[in-house]
Amino acid sequence: MNWKRVILLCAFALVLILAIVKEAESASVRGNPAASKEKQEEIKKGIFMPEAEASKFFKRRAKRSPKSRDEMNAENRQRLAADERRREYYEEQRNEYENYVEEERDEQYERTREKTEQWREWHYDGLYPPYEYNRHHV
């Protein structure tokens, strides 16, 4: 019998809460119904428009307005800065490549000179002075 009272009390509390919530929703202050309909019509007019007006609106919006002087100057500064960074990068790459090529040439020249000297020493028969002293030009 005790559990029946608990269930009945819970059901009564639930009905009471639902009644209060329903009253709270319906207790909002309503304005003049005629004024609210006029306001809704104005909102609809602002959102929905005839097709011709809508196409004019989008055509007008599609054309870009001319940029301001400040905007053009800012874009030009960004473009010039990017060009300068690109120029510096390629100049640095070119310098590195030129240094690499110069070192390779020097090494190749040194190796060739050493091989030539070794060949001359190997083939020298001792009958004439070494190549350095036997040059025809000074």
C-alpha cells in the first residue's frame, strides 16, 4: 500500500509541474495582433522580393567597386616585397652555385696539374732540364 502512495504522489507532482510549465509558456505578453501581422509582412518583404529586383540586386553586387588608393598601395607593397624576397632567394641560389662551380674548377685544375707533373716526372729521361726550366716563353 505504501508504494501506491509514492507512485500517486509522483504522478500528482508531475501533473502539477506540467501545468505550471504550460502556464509559463502561455503567460507571455502578446502585443496587438494587427501590429504583429504588419511587422511580419514587412519582414517578409525584406526577405522575399520579386525576381527582377533580386536579379538586379545580385548584378549590382557582382560588380566589384574600384579599390581605394590605400588598398591599391597595400597590394603593391605586398607584391614588391614578394618580388624582393624572390629576387634575393634566386640571387643567393646563383651565388651558391657559382661558388660551387668555382671550387669544382679549382679542384679539377689542381688534379690535372698534379697528374701532368707526375706524368712528366715519370717520363723524364734526364737528358734535358725539367719542363719548368725548358719553356720557350717567359
